[in-house]
Amino acid sequence: MPDHVSRKDFVALVGTVVAAETIPAGSATEAATAKHPAPVPSLTSNPEAYTFLTEPESAFVEAAVERLIPADELGPGGREAGVAFYIDQQLSGQFGYAAKMYRQGPWQADATPDFGYQLPLTPQQVYRLGIAATNAYCEKTYGKTFDKLSGAHQDDVLTALDGAKLSFDTVPAKTFFEMLYGNTVEGFFADPLYGGNRDKVGWKLIGFPGAAAAYYPFVEKHNVPYKVQPQSIADLQHAEQMAMEGSADMDTHIALAKKALGVH
């Protein structure tokens, strides 16, 4: 990464792509056409409690995501945005168990990205082994676990992981870092329903309007600011539940979305 590009600016640039990709396909249509039972509390309405990460592991992840996306004049960092909780929830589910990954082998460590994931380990195992190995390196080198290091030393460790300058017996260091970094970006820009992007800080950073598919008439209006308060899946579901009983047609859904976004 060029020195003159701040870490937050770089992540924001990446997020313009990630934010669009992290909305489940068809979610707007499904929300508009499905019958609505009694309101179900969103994930973010419940107290956050880690369900996979142990206390030492969550301390590592909280510290790491804050160094990867630090708080600055542009807004909160990864820790305040709930990125560690997002990662924990992903590891507790299908992603953590590698439910949709091909795991029959053979695996080639030097394969190009076109070959896909090249480890027999599940993401749960990558995190558990990677955190343990990194903490062991930190204790040997600095006398402290990663979360207790200064910011500068944490950056040194993350840079060493990214550059494959560290070698672990249990898991490839760079693979661990790439998974951690990718999940950190996802957690900062995914819909808040999944536990991260708290208060939609990631969306506000890049000007992403959220899940409301009501802004398509403005796509071709180049160089015209589009300033709205982003709307999440839970926001739109709540608006529909407050306005209707039974099923909703798409016109009603779009009208509610436009109202929520302040679009006329």
C-alpha cells in the first residue's frame, strides 16, 4: 500500500465494492413479497456475546481489527464498529465450519487464487491456530500477547503476517492474515444484521445508501451528491411491519424505502 494513502482511506476504497456485494441477492424482493409474521428482533437488538472466540481469542481479534481499520477523524474503527463480533458470528456458523467449501483435496500450497481455497483446515481452525501461533510469537519476541502490545508493535506483527515473514507449523501465517483482513473488511461494510457495521459507520464512511433498492433513478446522475441516511435490512423490515399487515407488493416496498431514504 502506498505510504501516502491512509489505512482508513484504503479500506474505504475497498468498501465501495464490498458494501454492494454483502447484500444477499434477492433480499429486497424477498422482503417485499413475503408475508410478515410477528416482528423478529434483529441480531443487533440483542446483547452481544461471543459464541466461538474464547476470551484470549476475542482480545486478539478486537485488537487486530482496530489496527486494520483504526479510529480516526473519518469515524470509528473496527473495534467500535463491532467487527470482532461479526467475525465471531461468522465463525459460529456455516462459514466457520467450511460448510460450502470443497475440502476433499488435493491441496497445493503454491496454487494461484484461481484454484480457490487450498487448506484442509476450516476457518474455525485457521483462526484458532493462527491466533495461538501469533500470540506465541509475540510472547517470545515481546514478552506479551498481541492484544497487550503497543500499536506500533501490533502493526509490525500484522505486517509480518501479511508479508509471510512469519512461519508457523500449524497454519500458513499469510493465509491466516488474509482471512482475518478479508473478514474485517466484510464486518465493517456488511449489513448490521450480521453483527458488524454498528450504527452503519462503514456505509456512512463511503456514502453507501444501504439495502433500499429505491435509488436506481439516480445512478446516471454523475457528480451529483447523493446524501441520505443509509437504511439496513432491519430498517426496511421495521418500516413494512409498521405500515402493513399481510403481504407487501413491490410498489409499497419501494415507496417505504424512498420515504426512509428521503428520496422524492
